[in-house]
Amino acid sequence: MKYANIEYMDNTKNYQSPVDILIEEFGGIRPLARAVGRNSGSIWKWSKSGLVPSNMQQKVLTVCWDKDLNVTPHDIIFGRN
């Protein structure tokens, strides 16, 4: 029996986690930490999970918008493909 040569899309190759997006937009962990009022150790912990804690999402989004950064609520919660 012959099988069709099917190529599956791998969406994980281009995925950016919410924290990866923020670190890129702010230009590093320290600038992000200063902007949101946290220490860089806290941001480093976020980067391990890739997620912005829910109690910080609104503040982070507000700071992003105040700085006119290219970050949406979807980016903060889900990341980008």
C-alpha cells in the first residue's frame, strides 16, 4: 500500500511566547523589568514558562500601549505564530 507524501505544518517553529515578544519589544529583560516595576529575576522566571502572570497582563499591556509598542492583548495571552 502506498501512502501519500503528506507534509504537516509545524507551527512551533515560528512560535513566540508572550514573554519572548515582550523581551524583544522592550529590548531586553532589564528594560522590560524597569517598565513594569518588577526586578529582572521576576522577568527571568516569566521567561522560563513563557507566560505573563495573569495579575500582570493588564499592567504590561498598558505600558506597551503607552510606549506605542507593537503588542496586542492576544500577544500577551497567547503569543504569536
